[in-house]
Amino acid sequence: MARGEVIRIRDEFYIRSSSPRVDVRRRVLKQGDTFAVFDRFGDIETLGTGELGLYYQDTRFLSRLTLKLGKDRPLLLSSTVREDNAVMAVDATNPDVWRDSEIVVPRGTVHFFRSKILWQRTCHERLRVHNYGRAAVDISFAIEFDADFADIFELRGMNRERRGRRLETQVTKDGLLLGYEGLDNRLRRTRIVFDPPPTRLNHSVAAFLIHLEPGKEATYRCAIACEVDGDSRNKVTPCYESAVEEAASALERVREREPQIFTGNEQFNDWLNRSLADLHMMRTETSYGPYPYAGVPWFSTVFGRDGIITALQCLWFDPSVARGVLAYLAANQADTDNAEQDAQPGKILHEFREDEMATLGEIPFRRYYGSIDATPLFVMLAGAYYKRSGDRAFIESIWPHVERALEWIDRYGDSDGDGFVEYSRKSKHGLANQGWKDSHDAIFHKDGTAAEGSIALCEVQSYVYAAKGAASELAKILGDAVRSRELSKQAQALGSRFEKAFWCEDLSTYAIALDGSKQPCRVRTSNAGHCLFAGLARPEQARLVATTLTDEISFSGWGIRTVATSEARYNPMSYHNGSVWPHDNALIAAGFARYGLKESAAMVLAGLLDASLFFDLHRLPELFCGFPRRSGESPTLYPVACAPQAWASGAIFLLLEACLGLSVSAPEQTVVFSKPVLPAFLPKVSIRDLKVGDARVDLLLTRHDEGDVGVNVLRRDGTLEVLILK
């Protein structure tokens, strides 16, 4: 950067990163609308980027929670989140305790074991203190705490002219009550209860004195509840053990509906198990069914696009998620034309928030529709859900919503009547770019200049193509043959128009977009791979796109970059212009497999598996940097990526489906493996208790030395056919 030059970020929803994290290995818990981000000590500190905290409905109800032994933190031994993501566990010990120039308690004498769980808007913590020394010890510890009730968008970097009123902290006989009266006239309170009560308690510190004989231990419990408008349903009590039991029972009910997957590669299993646990954690029960919230910490709420893609990724594995997503989005489909919400009748929701700033209209995301792709994706998911589940009654119930979505595509999506769906922001505070790459600088021309005017993205046209094909099939099933033929013709016509307008012969790929003047943005990007995923590309073009995306300019060694290294705006550290996104890679790999390019799909799977080995807890983040893979080194982290992120967690299920050529049809009662491929590092895959309608099956897939994959049916209950297409 030249001296005196100023780079201005025009995206007001840019997530600010003004200081480095003290420790990138955060520990995350989530349950329902509550989530918590701790450091490895199990603390909430004020250092670093500042996202640590306990949150409910996008408000931080606890901004400080620090365990101190005297003036020091304990010595950390280890910390982790249990494999099922329910419980965080921290092992720590005492530092040397000095008195009168002598060490009276040597380090490593007293063990501190902290365990935490979120349940019903409450963070439950249990602290066990054990004396492993040969003499009695007197130890004091304290918990320091605070609550700033900051809105998530404040933490993302937005400034507010005014805030609500922080109420005076109330000290009770067994805890504290911290409160905040928002500008939205809602009362938010953090209730903290200790068992046993502290030795000393004031507005910011709970202090405890312990006397422990050799070999003895003491147990302390704490409950931190998030309350809004006095809505505490039950008396808050420190009941850690009960919370663990209830959470385990709820998780078991979810697991009973899912098949069990095990492979011959332990490292792959670690990635698979963590991804499944993350999907369970992000799954939030709504009045319409389960919905996968997008990501922690910045996007722990309903997102239309994210929910749909996550449901598509996991559809073969658990169709109940797709049903919940479809039901929720149908119920919240736009009814009116509202420029401030970027809404028109029939459009599918982009984002929903219940925080103070959204309620007040300081941000437009209370109920926001600024997504160009969620509406066709909704129709795609409806068609895919029917094939997987055979749930005709549900499809009949949402068919009016599917028709309204199709009407939006034709009437509002294609506002200029050129046959392509494009976006332009109506809300002055909304998103400037409204595809999945929604940062301000993501859509540009070959020379790096930003695309102006109404933007028609290549992947959106492919989603519209697939949506009309899916709706055509549904219309046929529901008995409307005329509507079915009409939609099929519309899809085919779009395919012809698309090739002429978007194909760039000299680049061997599709332009990322057409700008407002219908000029193609001739840039090599990952977006073109989505055209394969949706089936819009012609076979020859599909092969060329795959070659482009697996070339070293696009493939980093860990995955496919969002933008190739040859392009003007390529930056491996950017959000959308050169980074690697797991969900993007999974969709592209599924596209490769659709066109029979299984080796390319396996290449993507191998890259992401290798990346998962280096990430904490084997958890793939929302994205990581797109630097070329360097021998003996790990992938480079992106500083403010969400982890977990639902569609990053769902990626492994779609990648496995792609390589196996797996297709499940409940109406036909079939499980099909089309030209299955297993990479050399996956000698076998076991799928047990896969449910298809009323039938269920256990399967074992084995890779033979010559590369062929054998499929054995170990158990079959009910009427079900397993087909292997060579």
C-alpha cells in the first residue's frame, strides 16, 4: 500500500478484525437459540477479537467469566469439547503457591476439573477440586464476571449512536442478577446462581475458600441463565447433572433417525464424527421442525440459503432436516413488496434476527429477503425432498408456496424480461451483492472493476434451471401434466440461452455473472462448478470446467479456490476472492460426479480430508485461506471464520454421496450406487440402518485392488431394491 493511500471498505456488514485472537482454539457450545464461545481455559476474557461470551438471540448475556486462583489463572492442562459437542471439559491445576518466600502448595498438587453444558437458555458449570497432595491445603479461588449485553452486530464492528440502560446489579443470597433495558423496551437479564453460595460475593466477583484434606475433593456448581422480559419459566438452579441427562436423551432421539456410518480410515472417521456432532449442535428445534442455524458466532440464526444447502447435503442421511427447513421457509415466505426488506411476494427468506438492533431497524435483518438464490434453491429442495422421502402429503401442503416461488422467479427475479434472474439492492441498508458470495467486492470484471447494475449470476441461472425441472416433476406427481410440460420447456429454453450468454471459450469456464449492461464478467471462479451441480452445463463444457477447477490456478491442494490465482482480484486471504470454502467444494464435487468425473470428485474429498487433520477438533471452518499447499505445513486459517458452520459440516456427507454415486428414492423404494468410487485412503464404508420409507438396510462398500467398488447388502428389512450401475 502506498504511503497515504486509504483502502475503504464499503460493506457496512463487514466483520471487523481489529486485533488478533489470543488463542484461535476456541471452545464452542450451542443449544437452541443459546450459544457460548470460551477460550481453552473455559473462560470468557475481554482480550483478542472480543467474540467470547454467552449469547441468547444474538445478544451477549455474559461478557466476562474468569476463574482465578489468587491473582493468577490456573495452569491449563488440556481442554476439549466432547465428541458429541454437548459438554466442554477443562483440566487445570494450581501454580506454585508462595507464602513468606516459601512454596506452600507446589504446582500440580490440586486438580481443577471444569465441565460446562448449555441447556434451556442456561449455561451449567460444575467445578471439581481435588487435592492430590499428601498434606491438607487451603486454596482460594474466585470467579470474575460481567455482562455488557452487546448486540452481535456491535461485536461485528457496527457503531451505535445510543444504547440502552445497564441496570444496577442485584446481589442475592445465592447469586447475582445483571440487567439491561434495551432501546426496544425489552428487559434482558443474566441470572447467576451458585451452589454452594460463595464465601464472599459482590457485583463482579464470587470468592470461595477451600480446605481440602489429602485425597479429598469438593464440588461447586453454577448456573447462568439468559432471561428476556422476565420469561424465566422455572426457578434457576445449578443442576448440571440433570442438564447432561436431558441433553443426552434429546440427542439420542435425533440419532435414532439417522444411519450409522463407519469407514476403514480412522482419520476420516474423526472428521465424519465431528461433522455430524456439529450438525447436531447447529440443529435448532423450531415450531416448524428442525432448522440448521448457519454458524457460530456471527450467523447463529436462520439463513435461508445456508439452511437449504445444508439440508441438500444431508438429505440422503437425514431427510427430516429438509422437511423442517421447507416448512419454516414456506411459513416465512414474503407476502408483500417491501423495499427496506428487499422483499417481493413469493420470495424466500434470507435471514431472520431477534436482537435489539434488528428489532429497532438499525439493521435490516429482522426479516430480510436480500438473497437472489434462496428462492430457486427452495424449489430444488422441495423436489429433492419428495424423491428422498416420498412424503406426498407434505409436498401438497407446500405446493402453493412452490408456485409462489416460481412466480417470483418469473415476475420479480427476471425484472427486465431477458430470461435471466438478476438482483439489484432495493434497501439502502441491505446487501449489495445477493448471491452466496455477498461481500462488496465479490463480483467483478476481468480487469478487476466491480460489476455494476443488475447482476445475473451463473449459479443462480443453474438453480433456476434445476428448480423448474424439479417443479415439473412435482407437478406431474400432483396430477398437473400441463404445468409439468410448461415448466420443463422453460428449463430447456433457459439452458440454451445460458450457454450463449455465459460460456467463455478462451477461459474454458462460465462467466461468473452478467452485469447490468449484459456484459459477461469473464473471471475464473468456483461459481461455474455450481452449474455442474445443478445439471445446467452441457457435457463437453462440464469437462472443461472441471479441468479448469482442478488446475493449480484453482485447486490449492486443500480445495478449490473461490477465485483462481490468474484473476485480478485474487487474494488468498480474502473472504470470497481466493479463499477455500468447504461447502462450495462439496457442491462442485457433486457436480463433477453428476457428469461422471468421479476422480475429480475424489480429488476434492482427499484435499478436504487432509485439511481436516490440521484443524482443531477435526472441524472444517466456514472457510480458510487459499494459499498453495506447502509440504509439511497446515492450511492457513481465516481470522474471523465461523466454526462450526453448518454447511461446512454438511460437506462431508455430500462428498461421500458424490463419490459413491448414491441416490435414494422412497417412491421407487431403491438405493442406487452409480459407478461408485472409493479413494485409496477409504478401503471400505459401512452404512447401517439406512431408512427408506418403511424399509431399512445395512450396506458395506469395499474397494478392491483394481479400484472397483463392491456393494454388499448385510441386512434388509422391508421392500427395498439396491442397484449398482457400472
